Amino acid sequence: MAEMQKAIIYKGPGEFAYEDRPIPEIEDPDDVKVKSYGCCICGTDVNIFATPQKHPCEPGIIFGHEFCGEVAEVGSNVKNLKPGDKVIIDPHGPCGECDNCLAGLPEACENVSSRGVFSDGGLTNYLTIPKKFVYKVGPDTDPALMGMAEPLAGCGCALEKLNVHVGDTAAVLGAGPIGLMFTALLAASGCRKIIVSEPIEYRRKLALEVGATRVVNPDEEDIKEVVKEETDGLGVDHAVEAVAAMLVDCVYLVHPHGKVLQYGDDRLAHPEFPVAYLLANEIEVYGGYLGKYYMRKVGQIIESGVLPLDKILTHVIPASRYQEALDLAASRQCGKVFVSMDL
């Protein structure tokens, strides 16, 4: 009979439970058995547990997709990893075989794994995963920072679409963990001005710590007027939407031929769009969703310390207090929250 382990199981909208699940064993020679260090909480997780639910999830799965860990065992075909190696995981790894993957569009994979959302994830002690989704990092890498790999991969991959140059200007709407990652990446890319709009004071302070040159409380200031003031009336080169329903606002922040990135994900948001203004100003609009073969680079970014990820990560809470971690993330009085494994 299989040895059992505790896991956090998604039960349905607004519900999870601690349950026993079998400890998996390696069955495929290309698989890796990973001991989970834990899992960061994503805005998607908050949306999954929101009422009404803002993102779907498969009931009965082991929850948590932003997970990391160390290698416990490897299949016979795995040569680049060994027990004890610290690893980050691509939970949304592409199959590599469908039409979209073969067309160079892995983020649109028809068979994407979506571990922790539609199949078993990382809020447990052990799991198995194909070696192609497992990336080694240095032995001194902080596990809590490793848990930020998946969202950072998505942000980094999406930002490259804008082709940011040293000396550019940017606006970021939202200073949640995703907005903070974009702010840090824009600063590291050489932007001379980064204006961040965020209603929560706690997060405005974090934005200044990670690279914002000015923060705006949208409840008290008009972000459009602030952008005009900061750019001599021209508008910014780039505007990043990290909230989910403010794409239209971004369109009005950039100068003609400026670039807008939509990254916030709320399946219930359907904002009206100013098509005529977009056309007249020839504004470029990009969408960002998943990191496209970006995990290796993210591992190198995390190891290097080039980004102030330690400032974006504000809380570490054990998995035995998962509801507390979820409530904190939903309150938005935090940056990134890492749930450490203690089950």
C-alpha cells in the first residue's frame, strides 16, 4: 500500500481541505521526484477562491502552482539532475507536440499541464514531474525567492515584447506582486521614469523600494495628469496593466506609437475599448500570459540578485496556516506571500 502524505486540496469555489494523498513514485524514466519547499500565492489563487469566482479550477486536485523544491529522486533517463539539487518548476509547461507548440507558440499549448490549477500541484510534500519542466538553481538560492519563478517568468517574457530601452519612461497600473515585478524589471532595464498607480499605501511604499520614481494614489490623484506632468505632456513610452480591468486607462497614458501591455487576468472583466483613439495614435497593444521558455533565464535572474525580489516577498507563512496566507493575499496588505511546507 502506498505511503501517504498531507496535501491541500481544492474542493470547489471558496473551499479547500487538508487531506491524505499517496506519495507518488517515479513511473516514467524521464520523471523527477521533487520534495516541495512550498508555494507562493498567486493573484489567480485569490481569484479562484473569490466569490463570485474569477478564475476556474479543477475540484479535487492538489492546489498550488508557484512551487519549488529539491530533487528527491530521478528517473533512469534524467542525467542533468541529482538528489539534493534545488529546482524551480514550470507548472504550465507545454507539451511540445501540438500544432501551437510546433509553430513556436508554447504559451498557447493545447495540452498545457497547468499544475496546481487543473492538475495536481505543489502544496504537498512530494510530487513527480517530467524533467523538461524542472530547472536547477544554485545551492544557496533562497527557497522563498525560488517560489517567485513562475510569475517572474511570465512578467519577464511579456516585458520583452515591449522592447524597453535605457532612458524610456513607463507607467504601471497596480503594485501587487505582479506590478512590483514589472516595476523592478523596468528599473533593471534602464527606464528613467517609472510611475506606479496603486490605491494601497503599503504597496505604494514597496513600489518605491523596488524602482518606482513616483507613486500615485488613484483615489486622490489623476494618473493621466501625473503622467503628463512627468513627461512634459507627451505620455510614457510603455504602460503596463497589472490589475485586470484598466486596459483603457493604459491606452490614454502612452504617447502616439506607445506600447501597452495587458497582463492582469480577470475572466469577468470586459472593459469597453476606445478603438478610434487606438487607431489614430497607432498604439501597440500586447497581451502577456505565460512565460515562453523563460524559466532558465528566471533561475539565473533569481540567483544573480539583480532584482530586489527580497523586497517583493514580504511574508512566509506555513502551509498549516494556509487560510491565513490566503486572507493576507486577498487583503492586499502584503507583497508576495510564500507558503512553506510543514504538513
